[in-house]
Amino acid sequence: MRTGKGAGVSYSVGRVAGFAGVTVRTLHHYDEIGLLAPSERSHAGHRRYSDADLDRLQRILFYRELGFPLEEVAVLLDDPEADPREHLRRQHRLLTDRIEKLQMMAAAVERAMEASKMGINLTPEEKFEVFGDKDPEQYAEEAEQRWGGTEAYAESQRRVARYTKDDWQRMQDEVKDWGERYEALMEAGEPATGERAMDLAEEHRQHITGWYYECSYEMHRGLAEMYVADERFKTFYDSMRPGLAEHLRDAIVANAARHGQ
């Protein structure tokens, strides 16, 4: 039974996937875990979604975009005491906070890129403005301590020194695109040992080779362990989606084995 605006109207899983910008597989997964069960089935047994289902899907995608795991999203949405308007207020508040933070970080990165390009040293105040007590230079210093005597480090330094602002932007766009596809892969329940995960792990290795240094499968496995063991790297990957660091680690190991390494 449906009530309210659009009563009696229902949509196929394909149309809903198109509306929401998600895959049909993702909607099937949400149905299987009880997060978003369609209100009806056609005579042939196909899923049919109501307007109320679309409203719930919108709330799910809001929380997923903000990094909430699916289990927590289910709890938030199924709380009998929850006020739908409070959901919207909470989402608006979280999104506003995130937008403000991202805008501040984007401005800081822009200043850093321009300063580097022009040979200008940022002041301590500028460095710590966004990153708080995390020194942006610590990764460069640690990298030199760990790998300063290696050819890979030397090659990375040679390449990075030549990169322009456009190069850095293109690199970041590649990382963003890869992260979105890996998140979608996990959203669909793909295992780390599956073909799609291994293909994205190989793409990850090729990205390092293309932008920094020749990354062998052995080196890639070593990096994979660091992504899980080092809290800073783990935080970076898990910020794309909780659990991504370990999933990627397993995919990298599986990909290396697939190539006999």
C-alpha cells in the first residue's frame, strides 16, 4: 500500500539505479541485507520501488557519502524514535561541516602547490592552518628516512620535481576516480580475491609506476602491509570507505599471486 504524493506509482530496479546513480547490483545487495527492500514485486517477481523507497534510498546514500558503514545506516534509519525531519537536519549539518572542511583543505593545497611552483616557503602558520598538529612535511621526511638510499626514492624525487600544477591535478583526479570505483566494488560485496578487485589493485600498482617509480609486485605487497599497519595510511584509505585498507591489502596480495609473484 502507498500513500502520499505519487501513490500507485512504482519504478523498476533499473530506473531507480539510473535515478540514484548506483548500480543494479548495489540495489540488489541492499535488498539482500534488508537495508532497502522494494515495496512490491511485479507478477514476474521483479523488484518495484515506491516513492517512499526512493526517499529511503536517498537517506541511505547521504549517510554512505558521509562514510557511515551500512550497519550503522540501518540502525539510524530503522530507529522507531527517529524523526524524519531530524534525519534531514542531521544530514544537512554533517554535509555543511564536510563541505566547509573540504573547502579549507582545497584552499590550503592550492596555496601549497602555488608556493611550491614559485619556490616560496609556506609559513608555519599556513602549514598548520588546516592540518592542526599534523606536519605536512612529516611524510616527506619519513619517506627519506625509510627509502632515501634507494633508486625508487631517487626516481620518485626526479619525477615529482618536474610536475606542474596540472600534473598534480590530473594525478588527484585519477586517485579520486579509482577510489570511487573501489568503493563501488566493495559496496557491491565483491571479494578482495575477485577479478574486479585484483584489476583495481593492478591499476593501483600501475599508478605508482606511472607517477612515482617502478613498483614491482614485491614492493606493492610491502606497501599493502604498510597501508594496514601504519595508522596514517589506513586512515587515508578507510576514509574512502571503512575497511578499504584491508580489502585493498588482500587484493594486492591476490593480484601479485595471480601474476606468479
